[in-house]
Amino acid sequence: MRTAVYPGSFDPVTHGHRDIVERAARLFDRVIVAVGDNPRKKQLLPVDVRVDLLREELAHLENVEVDQFSGLLVDYAKSRDCAIIIRALRAMSDFDAEFQMSVFNTELFPGIETLLLMTDKQYFYLSSSMLKELSSQGGDISRWVCPKVAEALAAKLKDEV
Ligand code: ADP
């Protein structure tokens, strides 16, 4: 069985992420969407909320599982018997960071492969951080996220004020 892991912060999940998972789910028998719980990275939504929102967003995909992990991605991938990492490429700046990460991951886990999927052109400029900014300024983000995500973000940002 061919399994791929798609790691990320997903803070929050957007239609761009969903598009990548839908495409990956057609390429692999099983896709594990792995939400990173990294205390060193400041996130707006707690990891369990990010996981729940992803589960809702991806409920229509039978061969997709949503999980969370902490520590090194390569250790998590090994623990799940998986040697393929999926990431997505948007702007030029993504390439540099992804290349660097894939080199380090291969050093740590020889044989692990990173597959980069091209972001669909309609999501090329979409990022979770931009949506958080827009939402915090009262902008309507409903065309880029599902309603539950928009609600969760608005509620959280209101709490923070
Ligand atoms: P990380 O902090 O690990 O980069 P993100 O949640 O920002 O976590 O991204 C996870 C993965 O999803 C990355 O490979 C990223 O390039 C990809 N991604 C982010 N935004 C989009 C988008 N709009 N369309 C497609 N893929 C995206």
C-alpha cells in the first residue's frame, strides 16, 4: 500500500490545502495529513482545533486520515511506515524553503522522498497567514475557507483582542 504524509501547520486549513489533499488522494492509496504541534511555532488555533477543522474539510475523502505529530517529521513518517512526504509549491520563495527541508529530511532519513505538487493557479497567492490578517481586520474570507473555519478564526481573533 502506497502511503504519503502531507505535513503542515494548517493554521487554518484553506481551499488550497484541500485541493492538494484531493489530488494526493488520487495518487496514493492512503494520505495522512499530519498537523504539526510545534510549541516553538506560534499558532493561532490550538492543534486539536486544526485537526477537527481538517477532518470536517476532508470528510469526503475515504483514503485520507488526519493526525497530529510533534517532534521530527521523519520520525513520525517512520512510525507510520511512510517514506513519501507531500508538500506544495506556491511562489518562488516556497521553493527555497522546501528544497532545504527536503535535503535535511533526506539526511535524517535516507530514502525518504519529498514530492512537490504545484498549487492550483487560483490558490497561488493564498496563505493561512494572509487569511488571519484579513480576518483580524474584519475582511470576508469565506471564498477561501469553509464556513466552520471562518467562524473558528473570527471567534479566536475576537478572543485575542
Ligand atoms: P507549514 O508551516 O508547514 O508550511 P502550512 O500549513 O503553511 O504549513 O503549509 C502546509 C503545506 O501546504 C505546505 O506544503 C504549503 O506549501 C502548502 N500550502 C499552503 N498554502 C497553500 C495553498 N494556498 N495552496 C496549496 N498548497 C498550500
